[in-house]
Amino acid sequence: ELTLGERATYMRADIGRYEVLPAHTRGTMSEDWFNMCGQARLAYHIVDDRWLVYASLSQAYRAPGLSDLTRFDASSSGNYVETPTTGLSPERYLCGELGTRVNADPVTWHLAYFYTRINDQIIRMKLTPGGNTYTKLNAGAGYVHGVENEVSVRLSRQWSARAGATWVEGWVDYTDAATSAEVQEPIRTMRLTAD
């Protein structure tokens, strides 16, 4: 079973007023983005509807948000200032997945490996070494991959039990704008932080 798809996305940002630094003037901007993303999924039933294996490949993108484009923020301590950044490009992703699903009533088991390649990730970084002014750039490239596992047991017509576990890892590489150093770090939304 082969499934093909295509998605067209149009996004537009009309910003009537934002802070322009260091001149402390007001700016306006209007930008738009158009993207076509494709996807393909191949599934094969090995034993009737009880054992399925599949592979998929798809594209995705994320246009810059209002925070990416126009955020002007200063910490309460005055340690840093984040400036608006117009002219950003969308982040782009290529996603693949391999998996299998077994339905041996009353037990259903699903196992999948996924990999996502990231390009043009929007990274927040300092403009100068030792400075306290940050901006955003399409500087990141990296990946996220992981394994998903789920088991479901039908206990009766009204009750079932389900358990699952997921392992995920992701890294991004970029060149620091202030120091020109090559940086590799975990994807920021996946980092473990201590209070």
C-alpha cells in the first residue's frame, strides 16, 4: 500500500510596529512564505491485517513566528537584550520513520524508529564576544532521532491497558556569530536543566 501526499502552506506576517535597535525607532514589516511539502508512506501487510511493516518519508517546515521576527526583550537584571530580526527564513525538516505493528488479539504491539534532519534552524545568539545583545539567525543544522514502543492489551470489551516508552536524542550544530566557534549542543527544548 503506497500513500503519496503533498501539502501547500502559505504564511504571512504583517507587523505594524516593532522596536528597531540601536536607533530606538519604530519599524514595520511585511513578509510571506510559501512552501510545498511532500510525503510518501509504504506499508506492507505480512500476515493479513495482523502484522504490518511500514516506512515513511516526509518534509516539513516552520516559518518564523512573531517572537522570532520582532521580539524586543531586556532581562530585569539588564544582563541581556534581545533584538528583533527580520529577514529570517523558514526552518526545514526531512523526516523518516520505519516501524511495525502486530495485532495478536488481545495484544497489540507497535515499534518504530524515527529520524528528523533539521536545516536552517533559528538560533538565538550573541552578536559580539562578551556583549549582552542577542539576535536570531538561520544558523542551525542537526537531527532528532528516537525509538517508540507501545503495547496494548484488551482486558474486556470495555477495558484495555496500554504502556509505552520513548527514547529521543537530538543535537544541533552552528557557528557562533560572536566568536566564529563551531558549537554542538542538545536541541534546546530537549535539554535537562537543574533548578
